[in-house]
Amino acid sequence: MYQMVWTINGRVFEMDACMDMDTCPMDEMVNLHETMAWEWINHSPIPHPMHMHNVQFQIVQQTPSSASSYATVNQGFVDTGWKDTVLVWPGERVKIAMTFGPHMGMYMYHCHILEHEDMTMMRNLMVMEPMMPM
């Protein structure tokens, strides 16, 4: 039986990814207390609530698709303040800014739709000492 697979950056969930420096992709290793901007881009036909574990972020910019229904449903959305989840509409780009910490170790980020998590739409992230070689 075929099971649908969702990805993040073309990657599926790997339980052992980021257990150490050898198994962690470079773009999923960040320094403790480092401030970064990430951009979620939704190329799928459905919205994805993207969630970060142990990190809060602020929404810096949202660029909806011209074909999106975002303009008709965004009334009442509050995009200011600290978040751990943001809804990314089809065709939309959402830029977030965050500082990684306060703890080192493996964190996780994923789509907050349980079925999408089960279909591998989640990834590990390593937060490490700034002096560790990359």
C-alpha cells in the first residue's frame, strides 16, 4: 500500500539525524544563542502550521501567493509577538527570526498536523556550542 510522504527541504524525518555532527546536515546545525532568520515556503496545495520545539520566534515578513485565499481569511490573525507555530498558506513565504537556546542539544521542527508528522514532515536540529567546528 502506498503511503504519502511530506518533506521539509526535500528531506524526510530521520530518527538518528543530528545525534552527532556526522549525521547532521550543515543547515540543521546552529550555534547556541545564535540569532537567525529562516523562511518557510509552502509549495503544497494545503496550509501547514509549522512548529519549532524549544524556540520562540517572531514573524518578520509574510508574502502570500497571488492565488492564495490568505487575503480573505487573515482578518483577526495576530502575527506580532513571540510564536512557536505559524500557519503557512499554499504558495506563501513566511520569514521568521529566532535565537536558538537556552539549551544545547537536539531540537525538532515539524508541521503541526499529526498526519503530516506521521508522513515524515519533521526534522531534527542540533543546537551546539559556538566553538564546535562545523
